[in-house]
Amino acid sequence: MAVTRNLIAHGPSRDDNVDKARGLARFAERHGARFGHIQIVRQRRSTGGAERFVRLKINRRGCVKQVLLPSTAAQLDRLFDGVQ
């Protein structure tokens, strides 16, 4: 079976950032079992100054519920805090 990867670029500064994340979470609720990974990825700077990518793996049950809660961009951003 062929593996398909789709990446949709969507920066955290866009007005519809929260709505986009919630829509992706609702999609993951319904169809997440059909996909290996459904993630929201952010580029973050570590305390040492290096750039790295942080991922919310939203096709995991607990993460889906967390992504559906935020109503502001700041609340969504906080979900990435502490993610390794």
C-alpha cells in the first residue's frame, strides 16, 4: 500500500488558526484510525536558541480533546508548551 503524506502549511499568526486546528481535531475524531499520523506542527526555539519542530499528535484520543478546547490563539499555543 502506498503511503500518502499531505502537509498543509498554516502559520500560527493567521486569524483562523484556532478554527483550523479544531476542524482538524474533529476530522481526527471521525477518521483518525485510518491515518498513521495527524499532527499540528509548530517550529519553536529551544532555550539554547536552536530551532526545532514540536508536534501535537491529534489522532491520539486525549490530544483530540485538548485541541477542541481552545477558543483563542494563545490557548492553542499553550498546548505546545512542554511537548517534547
